Amino acid sequence: MQVEHRNIYGPLWKSKFGPLVVINVASAELIEQMLRQEGRHPVRTDMPHWRTYRELRSYSYGPLTELGDKWQRIRSILNPRMLKPQHVSSYSSIINPVVTDFIHKVAWIRQTKGDGIIVPDVTGELYKFAFEGICSVLFETRMGCLNENIPEETQKFIFSVGEMFRLSHIVMLFPKYTWSYLPFWKHFVAAWDHLFKVAHKLVEQKITDIQEKVKLGEPVQGAYLTHLLMSEQMSLHEILGSITELLLAGVDTTSNTISWALYHMAQEPHIQEKLNEEVNSVCPGDKVPDSSDFAKMPWLKAIVKETLRMYPVVPGNARITVDDEIVVGDYIFPKNTLFHLCHYAVSYDEQHFPQPQSFLPERWFRGQEKFKQHPFGSVPFGYGVRACLGKRVAELEMYLMLSRFIKCYEVRPDPSGTKVEPLTRTLLAPATPINLQFVERKLESGQCLCWRRLHWGKPVGPVLLVQGWPRHVQRVCRALHHIPNMRAAVYERW
Ligand code: HEM
């Protein structure tokens, strides 16, 4: 729709969304001009529906919903452990076991549901991966999303996130005074209630763990939540408000992006092979990548950038001018104007991205004169002080997953040839399920990438899992895939 409207009205037009009047901006130059005047405390939108829920239940606002000085304070507390490279790199050791479990899960799905090769609805599976990954980082807790049977409460949480986003769009079509009379407002409130309930339980659990450790005189170590609780910069109330919003923002975003990257690599085997070669040259044999390896993987980074250009998870961002009137193009806009930044349309602007419909990661390589870009042509994580808080963690998750996955499997398209289009449900998502074939890479890996053999406690090599290898080895490895604790002293996950 953004692309169609830009073709009809040009790069700047006014429209209405429910009760809201919106100024749409659809060129890289005008988006740059707008964002450079966004002020000290940028406001994305005032999110009245999300804020009203919090007021109703007396919960604190988090980084997504808070405004002004209070927002800046929250960000200054949340930023360091989310964005500073030295902290983020330490999350590799938390996310890598989750990637290992996902690789196991894929093996299991192929065997049990996919005729030994297909994984139906890859996005759904990656959603569980992303949820497990972000919970591990934030709460330092495993939720069991990658088990064969997912705990009921976790399943309900996943459902509630989907409902909340779906209803958000609908609620905003109506004026605020009508909300309490609308049936879907009640569902919207119920969805939020469940999200806060789960987050509350996890925070309480962490507090109990910390208290027990302190009582026993043990050192208290942990990643994100432990740090927030121990630093005492935020009240418990504020931590709950912030951590719930971080959790929400960190699931669909990464899972949709990884799905599109795999979908495109399945269509374009030469890109996939380049990535596989790159990963194997930086991390040969059984070396598992960590954050320090990615600086040497330009293809991997370019694939993620190109995926986010073609499928920006936030296809249209927003800003409300709160400080002053501003000039955009040939117009002066008063204070409190709501701007809709049409990033999706700009990502497909031929002027900045030649052959915009083609998946060309090489356009992101430095010094590519023919692909010279505008700095605001693709800004998938947003801009300035209000930009994405989870950018570094999201990149780490996506890099770890794609690099390790491509080492294990060759990805092939759905044999039915189904083309998947994107659809906006607040966030950009695949309109229909993405089904893919995963073929084990035999020659290069010839190994099980999740388990290795130990001799007197020392790793002596990977477990082999290919046709043609000795039967007993295959048997042990398969058994280990299904009963993870079996002979744990002789085999370990890696
Ligand atoms: C592919 C992954 C992701 C993409 C493309 C993405 C994109 C974005 C975008 C475009 C914004 C708005 C920025 C702006 O207004 O300038 C945003 C905000 C935000 N994101 Fe992400 N995001 C991703 C993953 C994550 C993850 C994993 C987390 C949590 C760990 C997260 C947490 C947040 C938060 C809390 C905000 C609000 C920041 C604020 O208003 O101060 N995001 N994200």
C-alpha cells in the first residue's frame, strides 16, 4: 500500500487512520530531514492503547511506552547491558545452547512431521526459538519452547503476544472513549494481563533465586535481569514494566527476519554456498562461532542487511514532533504532527536500490560504487536515541542462528513451489507459512553438530551422523538426539 500511495501522491501526503491525521513520508531524503529534527526526547507515537492498559492496572511504562525525561532515564539504565559490545558478546554463551536445541528440534520435526526433509511453518518454529533465546538473555531462564511438548503457559504467552498485536491495530481505529464498550478491548486487556502475569512470575522467580544464593553466601551472577535487580537503579515495578516490553519486542522481530533470510537462501543456492564457505573458513571443523567471529563474515552480515531491506520488520515507523514546528520538503508542520515514515516503500526505491525486487546481499559490500546508497534508504532498527534497544542482541541471535544452521543444513525451497508474500500485522510477517526443505550437509559436516565424544572428560571429536558411518555411532547419536541425558558422561553438547 505504501508503494502504491507513493506512486499516486508522491513522497509526502496526508491521510487518516481512524481518528488520527497522519503525514506520510516516503523518500530517503525527506525521512532524513524529518528525523534530524526529532528533538531530545523523540516520541514514536503516544501509544494511547498500550498506555491506557498500564494505567488501568497501575503498571509502569517501559521503553516502548514511556515519554520525555522518564523515558530517557529508563533508556540510560537499560542501554548498557543491551547495546555495549562487551556485554552483548557475553550472551553468545547463553544463545548458543538455544541454537543447538533448535537444530535438534529441526532434526526431530523432519523425522516426525516432514518425511525426513521438510519443516512446515519454519517461522512458527523460529518464533519459539526467538522466544526461548530472548527469555534466556533477559530472565536467564529456559522456558521449554524447543521441547517436543511446549508448556501450556508458554504456549498461552505466545498466543497472547499475537492477539495483543492483532488487536492493537483494531483498537486504534476507534476513539478512546469507545474502547471500554468494545468487545475486543476486553480481549486486548486479557492478552496484556497474561503477558504481565508471565513476566511477573519470572521476575519473582529470579528474586527468590538471588535471595537463596545470598543466604547461602554464594556469588550472585547472571545476565540481564540479575543485573537490573542487583543494581537497584529501578524499582521492581519499573523493572517489570520494562522487561515485559523488551520481551515483546524481541520475538517476532528476529524470528521473521531469520525466516525470510532462509526463504531467500533456499531460492538462491549460490548465496547460501557463499555463506557456507565463509562460515567454514572462519569456523572450520567443529568450531562454534561466537560474537568475535562475525567481524570476519561479510556475507553473513550482508545477507541480514538485505533481508531487512526487503522485509523491514517495522515497515512504517512514526514520530510525533513534540518540541517545535518543523520543515519537511516544502512545508512547515506545527508541533504535535504525527509523521508516518514509509520505510518499506523507500526500501524498494529504485533510485537508491537498483533491482529492488532482487535479493542482492552484495549491494551492502563496502566500495560498491554501483550500489551506492542513501544512509536513510534502509534503517531497519530505526534512528537516533530512540532507535531499537535490542539491535545488538537481535544481530547476535540472527548471526549465531544463520551461521550454525547453514553449516548443518542445505536449505531448499518448498517442493510445492508456493511463493510467500509479506503482510503487515503491526509488524511485517509472512502472509502464509514458509515451508522449507533441510538437507543435511554430508561431505563437510559428516558430523553431528550438536554432540561430541569425550575421552576422560576431554572432547575428542564430533559424533558422526551420516549414512555409511558405523551403525553403533549412528545409533548412539540418534539416541542422544531423543534422550539428551543418555550417556552424558561420554558425550556432551557443544
Ligand atoms: C530483527 C530484529 C529487530 C528489528 C528489525 C527491530 C526494529 C526496531 C525498530 C525499527 C524500532 C523503532 C526505533 C525507532 O523508533 O527509531 C525498535 C524499537 C525497539 N526495539 Fe527493536 N527490533 C528488533 C529486535 C529487537 C529485540 C530482540 C529487542 C529486545 C531485546 C528489541 C527491543 C526494542 C525496544 C525496547 C524498542 C523501543 C525503544 C524505545 O522506544 O526507546 N528489538 N526496534
